[in-house]
Amino acid sequence: MLRLTDVAIGYDSQTVVDNLDLHLEAGQIGCLLGASGCGKTSILRAIAGFQEVTCGQISLRSNVVSEPNTMLAAQKRNIGVVFQDYALFPHMTVAQNIAFGLHRLSKDERQQRVRELLNLVGLNGLEERYPHGLSGGQQQRVALVRAMAPKPDLLLLDEPFSSLDSELREALAIELRSILKHENTTALLVTHDQYEAFAMADVIGVMHQGKLMQWADAYTLYHQPNSKAVANFIGEGVLLSGKVAEHKQIDCALGTFNQTNQRTYSVGQSVSFLIRPDDIILDPSSAIRAKVIDKAFRGSHIWYRLQLLSPDTQQQVICLAPSHHNYAIHESLGIRLDLKHLIVFAD
Amino acid sequence: MTKFSRCNPWSLGVGLICLVLIAPIVLIFASLALPQYEVWQHLAETVLADYVTNSLLLAFGVGVLVVLIGGPLAWAVARYEFVGRSHIQWLALLPLAMPAYIIAYCYTGLLDFAGPVQSALRASFGWKYGEYYFPEIRSLSGAVLMLSLVLYPYVYMLAKTAFSELPSSMEETAKSLGCSTSQFIFKLVLPIARPAILMGAALAMMEAFADYGTVQYFGISTFTTGVFRTWFGLGNGIAAAQLAAMLTTFVMLLLILEFYSRRKIKYYSQGQKRGPRPRTQLRGARGILVAGLCLLPIILGFMIPVGQLLYWSIHTYSAQLDAAFVSLVWNSFYLAAITALVVVSLAVLFAYAKRLNTSRGIHAVINTVSLGYALPGTVIAIGAMLILTQLDIYLNDLTEAWFNFTPGLVLSGTLFALVLVYSIRFLAVAMHNLDTGMARVKPSLDEAAKSFGVSAWHIIRTIHIPLLKTSIFSACLLVFVDVLKELPATLILRPFNFNTLAVRTFELASDERLMEAAIPALAIVLVGIVPVVFLSRMTDKQNSR
């Protein structure tokens, strides 16, 4: 449905996005995830046709829509856009806003479609309201169905939840996903919030400094990140340093492990590997001891920052222990590592 | 009218002051209770139809023309980048410094039969009197043109803000929904900017209704000239007040339009966080063409009349700059300064009254009193004159009965009357500035300061005064200049032998001593430039934040 090949975007000789490839199947929900200023919004604008590409091409339904110096007008792309500020037309009612993109339909068909969409997002009865009389969540839903009304090939959402209260966000993200799936809409959203991305998307691209680091589903990004940047950005965890020993083994403060990934490292090379909180298990019988430095109660779990007590290390790990494992700060406890995937990065 | 929810000193003080400020207007409408059949029969048979049609045509003509000038100018400045745009942006405000009666007499000097334009035409083509057609500037359409040339900045300012506040996401959304550029302009931009444009037009139309100098000079019968004639010609104050009441009714309609627009603007600008789209660059000939078109209203509304005034001044200054001129400047300046002090003090008092009292009553009364800006100076002056002469009569009767002494016209015959009228008319200007300043002094600042246990006076000195001083200063400046330019109320209420620059300019121009009028006119215009430049600096500062 959507394919970007070797795309670069720049403003006045400054390149903000470089070397970008991605592919979205029909009906899939994709997400570009990254800190602000990483270039993710520029990509969205290039796909929508508001921004030229300086290199590569963007194609939609196998038709090239953007190439250096040629750009199909935004009006002709059949792409819907939901902006961060929703951009609802303040002088039009909810119904008029939604019907705005339906100028090719007859009056009856238009009314029919508006009713159907309002029904879909549970806003029946608000047809005659003006945007300033709606709550933030309602405004967002109106913006969403306005963009979906003309049945676009692709829906783009720019930070769709950023103007909402944090408590609302995750619930709305799940609701939004089911609406998009119900209409079988292909969508690409941009966000800086990984939990939104996890809740919404089938496939997520992590952006870092203008580059797409990894394009994969949430599980893979969390458990098998392909770079330190992705590992740092997604989820919690620490990078523990170790040394490569004989027979493809790696020594570290928590023991010795067999190296499983394809890359081989030379003996004696120092590496780091990723330890997620869920890799650390509290085990009173374990020989590996650690001291509690910080803790935070999180309801079902307690979050601990632990300092390893091996003589030669100052290293720390993070652990999520079930709530009844309550230890005081400075208390020493036994831990065990339960690694399903050994993720190693060269230092 | 005044409703006291609780009888605290604020309610009482503010209530009393507001009563004084509202009295002249109440009197204007109270005059309707004393029908003047003879005068009205006479008016209806002769001039009333002229008053109504001319006033309406003038106001509507100005309303349309200011939109046609100010709208496209604002669009160009807000949406395009071209040669000299950053200067044109504030130069376009300069015509605000030009009172309409001054531009009117400048163009009369330039365009009438003996003026340089017609003389040059006759010289180069050998035409004689009556052999060629030349548009008559002293006409209703001439007055519409003159007023529009100095009033278009109202529309320009408001429309520019509306156009440049359109978030870029609005245009992009429209495009992604398959909307063409012309559809974008007609379905989105114009409807969204309409309240701002209408509000600017309403303000300009209020000024057109209020204008006395231009129409009197051009010999057009309107309500304002009618009020003067009924008062001074027919000697009937009550009938003049009744005419004024009719005029006020027209203005009230504009006020409703303005209110409606203001509310819409507020709703429309809610929740817009995105910045505007960057301006489109216009290069080469197109850029120069647009710059030239944008300069046109500035040249016509400011440069040409100022040039004309300078030219006349150079020829007359040696004879004009004498002791009489100095006393003229002194009169104008101290009257304007006293008024500025009084009005701004009232505004400060009212701003604090609103801040410290949540009672709806006080807010409503103060907001009502600030509506005086919509009322023509002539109307307020007639009301004040009627009520103050009556009070003077009572006062003199009283003092004569008790002390066998008559103080004379202490209220109606002194500067008190003028300051009262100016206060009613210009309070809104000062209130607007003070309210903006007061919004910066958030109540939480007071509470934070109080939590350190300092005295109220300390809070005022270290927090309020520093935060309010710019607002107070700009309020003083604006009121000062408005008083300096004000004509009709000053004409009616000035004490005997008390002349101001505005009155002198108008008298000289009316006597066809155009060249001699140039020096006082130029003085008014030059002082008037100061707040325009000051305000454009302030808005630049705000925009760059």
C-alpha cells in the first residue's frame, strides 16, 4: 500500500531524514516512534504531500507520488490527515466538518455517511455542535472521522493523543485501533509515546536522529532491539558490560553466557548486553547478591534499582518484583538472571 | 441601572463615578420624553432625510471601502514575503495618525480648482474653466474616500491577526480533503476571518458616524452637522439631543455587530496551537508589484497629505510660529495631559475594582461605562452641555440664596466639561490597556507574595507597578493623542477664548486659509505618529516572543 524507498528530506541544505525505507501493507497500522526532532513528522508531511523529498521515492498503491522535484498535490493523493491540534474548522458544525471532504457525494449520501461515522465513534446527537463546545476527546474523534469520511487509501495521524489528558490516552488508543480495524483503514501514526505505539500499532519504526533504526512489531523491539539506540528508547533496562571469553562465551558480573547472535566478537573485546527488568528474578537461594538502592511501589509490582554486590563491580540492574516481595532500601537480596534472548552490542 | 450587591466602599465609589459618566448619555435619551413638535416638523420637511441618508451612505461607504483596502493589504502582509514587507507592515498603520478633517482639507487644497493638480492639467492641455470634467472632492464620495484612507488600519490590523493566526494544519487538512485553493479561501479563510474583518469595519463605521470635521468641511448634511445646526442655528438643545439619540441608535447597531464578532473571534481562536504556515516568497516583478500596491494606501493616506502639509508649512512657518501658536500648543498639551491623567487614574481604579470584587454588578457597570468609545463626540458633548448648564443654574441659585454670591458657569463653562466628555469617550482605550496589563498580574502572584508575609503596599510597589507600568504608559499616550485630535466635542465645550490645535486647524481650514492651517495640523499629525510607532513596536515584540 505505502512504500518509501531510500527517502531523504531536508530543509535549506539541512537533512532531517536520511536513507529511509519502509513498507506498510493494506489494513496495517504503522507507527513512527521517536523523540521530538527526530524527523518523524517530516516523513508524515512528505507522505501527505506537504513536503518535498530530496532523494528516493514514495509510492502509494504502487504509484509513485513523490520523487525529487516532482510531487503529486496533496489534494490528489487520497490520504487523510489528523493533526496534533485537530484543525477542526471553527465556523462549521460537527456535521459540516465531517462532510467537508465529501463534496463529491449527493446530499443524502453525505448525510448517511456522516451519521454512520458519528455512530462509529459514539458521537450521535452532536451533529449541530460547534468545535468549541466539544471536549478534547470529542474533538479528536471528530477530526478522526472527518479524515476517514472520504475513505482515504491511507490515514496519517500526527501525535493524535498529545493534547489529551494522560489518563485518557491509552483507553483512546485502544478505541482508535478498533475503529481503524473496523473500517479496515491503513494508517500511519507518529508519536513519542511508546505505550501509545504499543497499544495502537501492528508495526513500529523507531526513529533516531533522522534514521529509521528498526521496523518491527512491539515484541521484537522490546526483546530483540537491533541497536543500543532502540534498546535505550524502548522500555526500561540497563546495559551491562561484559567481556568476550573463549568459545564464544561472554563473562559478566551476573555469570557467563553463550553468545547466540550471528555477529561474532573477538576474544577479549568488551561488549554490553541488555538486561530488562523482567530478566531479573528474585531468588533468596542465589549466590548473586545485590543491594536495594531505590524502590517505587507500582501496585502489582515494586520497581527496584539494585546494585550488584560482587567485589569488582559498581554495576546496577533494574528489577520488577511482585508486590509482596517488599524489601527495604540497603537490604541485600539474592537475584538470578533468566535470559530468553541474549542481546549483545559491541562497545 | 446600578445594582449594588453589597454596599462596600468599592461599589459605592465606582457606582458614583459611573453615575457621573453615564449621566450625559442617559440625558440624551431622556430628551426623547420632551417632544419638540415644531422643530421636528421643520426638520422633517427640510433636512432630516438628508441627515439619515447621508449618514448611512457615509458609514456604509466607509465600511465597504475600508474592507476593500484593509483586507487585501492584510492578506498580502500576512501570507507573502516581498520587498519591504517588514516596513510596510507598520507603515500601513500610519494613516491612523491622520485625523480625517486634516486629510480632507489637504486633498481639497490639492485637488480643487485652484490646486496644483487642476492647474497643471489646465496648463498642459490648455483647458479652461468648465471645459473639462474633474471629480469633485467636496462630495459624499469624496468624504467616504477621505475617511476610508485614514480608517482602513482598523480592518488591516484585525484582519492581519486573523490571517496570520490561521494554523498551517488548517490549510493542510483542507488540501488532504481535496479542497482547491479558491475553495480554501472562500469556504475557510474568509468565513473564519469574517468576524475580525467585520469588527474592523464596525469600528471604522462608528468613526464615520462620529465624524464632524470632514462632513462639515465638505458641506454634507449628516447627523453630526445636524446636531450642531439644531443646537447653534435653531437654538434648541432638546431637539439637538433628540437627533443625537437617533444617531446613537444607529451606532448601537454597530456595537451589537462588534460584540457578536468579538465573541466569534474568541471561539474561533480556541485550541489553535500550531504556528502559522511560513509566508510564500514573491520574487522579482511580482514582489515589486505587490509591494507597490501595498504602498498605495500608505502613500494616499499618509505620505501625500503630510507632504502637502510640509509644503504649506515651509511657506508659512515664519508668520505662524508666534506667541499665539505657543499658547495654542500649551493649551492643547496641558488639556491632553490632564485628561490622560484623569482617564488613566479612572481606568486604574476600575481595573482594581474589577480585580478585587467578584460582584457581577461592578463588572457590568464598568463594562457599560467603557462603551463610550462608540458614541460620537458630538453626542456626548450635547448631553454633557445640557446636564452641566442645568446643574450650574441650580448651583448659582443655591449659592445666591445662601451666600448671596454667584460663582458662574463652574461646570459647563470650564475645562471640567471637556475632561468629563473626553473621559467618557476615551475610557475604553485606557481600560483596554489596563485590562491587558492586569491579566499579567495573575492572582497567584499576589498569593505567592503574601505567603512571604509582606505588606499590601510592598506587593503593589514591587509586583504590580513594574508589571503594569507599560500598560499605564501606553494608556496615557493613547488618551493624550486622542484628546489632541478630538474635534467636535472640543468645538462645543471649550471655554471662551480657549483654542486648541485641532480647533484652530479646523477654523483656519473652514475659512479657506489652508496654508495657515498647515502648522497646527502638522503638529497634531507628528504627535499622533508617536503612539502608532510605539504600538507597532509593542506588537512586534509580542510576535517575536
